[in-house]
Amino acid sequence: MSDIEGGQDSRCGFAAIIGAPNAGKSTLVNKLVGAKVSIVTHKVQTTRTRVLGIALHGEAQIAFIDTPGIFKPRRRLDRAMVSAAWQGAQDADATVLLIDAQTGVTEEVDDILKGLQNGGGKVILALNKIDLVKRESLLQLADRLNATGLFSDIFMVSATRADGTDDLIGHLANRMPKSVWLFPEDQLSDMPQMLLAAEVTREKLFLNVHQELPYALTVETESYDVRKDGSVRIEQVIYVERESQRAIILGKNGSKVKTVGQLAREELQEMFETKVHLFLYVKVRDRWQDDPERYRIWNLDFKA
């Protein structure tokens, strides 16, 4: 059954996952969907655009909105990312605030709580990384947050270990409005493969280059061609802001970009279930973060 369906008791809706950077939103969405639909790194602000991951639970189809982390924006791109996160929460049938139980109520989390208070409606709280926190501390944090009156329900989860995720998705499934399914049964994401391919390469760059450089780069898929033998030829450009950054990405004798390309190609072949021919080019584009075309590709508001 690959057509859009759903029985008499079918439900379908959107659930937004919001939170501070590095709360584990992308890891949780991937776990709930059962497949990798959003890139994950140890660096904050990895997710730049709204990513939709689609899961089935019983008669319910849930479209999870993985949003960029909410933080105090400094640049145009920051403002657009934060705006996208709040918009995702406003558009959803249910909103989950994910908080890292290790770090608790940070300044960024406090700002999110204030924003939710201004919004009016109640949201679902999920405390993440519970496997890394003592039970007493966890219960104190839950009591403190429950006292805000913002939350209809509280869940304890470990996104990496899938602890508590079944309870969370079951609750969300019941919260979805009665509706036919909006997506084919076998669809896992609404992200075009060209953009997904660029995101995978960006993930490998985030994991393999140091310090602040990942925030100065972006990846674009310039061509995506399915060949007669079923393999895919992909050409991508890695844009950086300065020539010195280009040299870092390339590495000595091109070693760094070669490693990134190999890692990205291996993952794309597993995701697309076919042979992938990946070609990477590194170019300097000053102030790419002020180019409206970048924001159109990411579905971000350039004027945010």
C-alpha cells in the first residue's frame, strides 16, 4: 500500500519538536521516524531548515517537524532559523519542548519558556538524556518545569537509546486529528533528494572540520542525475566565506575534502540504495549568508 490512505479511524497531523540547540531534536526525530531524515552532529545549530520526518503509529500518521534550535540570534541566518522554529510550533497540531536533562533550564531554555507563555496554549514536555542524569535530579527538574503550568504532559526519554520514545509517539498519535493520511505510507520525509544529499555532505563537514568553520560554510547540490544503470551522479559545491577557509576544507593535497566525500558517498549509497558518484568542489562566496537564494532553498524567511 503506497498510496495515500488510512482507514475509518485514521488520524494525521503535525508534531513540532522545539528546543535549545543540542537538546537532541534531530536524534529524537530520527528515532521516532525509524530512519535518518535529519543530520546529527555534536555541534550546536546543525539544523538550519525545517525538516519533516513522517512516521506511522497504529492508525495515525505523524509528520514530525524537526526545527532549528532556538537561541538568541546574532546574524540574519540566526534570525531566520529561530523564526522557522517558532513558526513550526505555531503550525503544528502538537508541540513538544525537548530539554536536555543534563543542562536543565539554561538561559536559552528560559527564553523559550517565556516565549511559550506568551503563546498561550499548553505544550508537551520531553526531558531528554535521562540515562545521563540521577533520578533525584531528574525529578526535581520535572517538578520545577511542571510548576510553570505550561505543560499538558511530561515524558522522560533518551533519544539515543530509544528509552521512553514509544510512550511519546503513542501519546502524540492519539493527539493527532482524525483525518486521512496526507502522505504515502512509505514516505519518510518531504525533503527533496538534492537537498538531503547536500545535508549529508554538510554533516560530514561539521564532523570533520574544527572550531567555528562549519558555521561559515554551506553545501549546494548543483546536479543530481540518475544514470541508465540506476546509479546517481551528484555534483555539489561547498561554499565558504574566505580563501583561508577553502584551504582548510581542501586539506593538504585535497585530503580533507576527499575524506568528507568518501564518508558522504558511503552514507548516500546506503540511504538511496544505489551506487553514488559524488563530486565535491570548494568555492569562495563572500557573504553567502546574505544571499536570498540560499534562504529559498532552505525554506527560510530572508526578511526574518
